[in-house]
Amino acid sequence: MEKKLVYTGKTKDVFALDNGNYLLKFKDDVTGKDGVFDPGENSVGLTIDGVGDVNLRMSIYFFEKVNAAGIKTHYVSANMADTTMEVLPAKVFGKGLEVICRHKAVGSFFRRYSDYIEEGADLDAYVEMTFKNDEKGDPLVTKDGLVMLGVMTDEQYDDMKAMTQQITKIVADDLKEKGLILYDIKFEFGYDADGKVMLIDEIASGNMRVYKDGEYIEPMKLSELFFA
């Protein structure tokens, strides 16, 4: 099948296929700062050999689970041999939106709200959205803001929030069975030609903050533990 490069991203490249779908090629780059991985950072911080491979493997595992739960995603199929995933076409919201679901008060959430909460305190699947904009530090945006700016409708926001919490529960429950605790996770959503919201991008260790026995687990180590 013919493929044409349409976008070079931080952690994956995107190709257009002649069947109307797209192909994501997973890379070994992860977001972070000063050589330290951080899923909340907006620039590539380091390269970890094999991370593209394990991110794809975990994405396949969870996308199949999420699809089976009746939640709409862009996932079609994957090829581990060349670290690629075929996906349905989807439009991103605005110029790109990140959706974070938090079970614990850590990272940027704690830095912002430390006057009101203890670090590591429980959060009830708290959902927040940020515009993908490196120069502006991925600014937070509210539901009212998204609707007023014409980025999405009321209904799309509500669907996205509900889907985020449902998918996070699937991931968190799975990790819990392995003695792993999900603190927070980052998703991306898009919409199809009918305006229906769907999960896009990936569901991988590089997009989540996970702890075991109170200790933070690096993405590669997390993938090893997950598939052990």
C-alpha cells in the first residue's frame, strides 16, 4: 500500500495511506526536560531505545480493550514488525488538545494548586484540557472557553470528558491487577466526519505516571512490568 509522509511529530510520524486511512510510525523519543521523562512536558526530552516498540504494544493492548468496551477510537490494526499502527482519519480539536485525567495530585496539578491540597492526595478522575502550544506552555482551557472559541460543542466536551474517565478506569483497573497505581494519564481526542468524538494517538507508558509501592516507575520499566 502506498504511503505519504504528512506530519513529523515528537513521538511519531504520520503517513497518509491510499485507502483513506493513516499510518502512525512510533519513534523512540519521549517528552521531558533536561533529560528526564515527564508526560506533562511539551518537548522531546530524551530518546529511549525500544520505547516506540513498547508504546505500540501497549497501545494495541488498550485500544483493543477500549474498542471492545464500545468506546470509539481511531485504531484499525497494527504491525509490530515495523512499529506502525493503521488508524481512521480524524480531525483534531483546534490546533491540538491534550486531555489529562488525574487520580492523584502530582506534577503540574500540584504545582498549581499546592495551597489547597497535599501532594499525592486522591483526586476523583479529575479531567483537565490544555491546548497543545509549546510557546505558551500548553495553556489550560475550560469547557466554556472551548465552546466560546468554537473549538468544540457542549456535547463534544461532555462526550470527551465521559470517555476520558471511562478509558482511564479501564487502564487503571488493569494496572491495579498488576500492583501498579495510575496517578495520571494523558490522551488526545479527535472527531470523525459526523463530529463524533474518538480517542486518537496512543495509550502508552510514555503518556502515564504510574507508581508501585510508592515509587515512580519509568516508562520502559512500566512496560516490562506490564507485560511480564
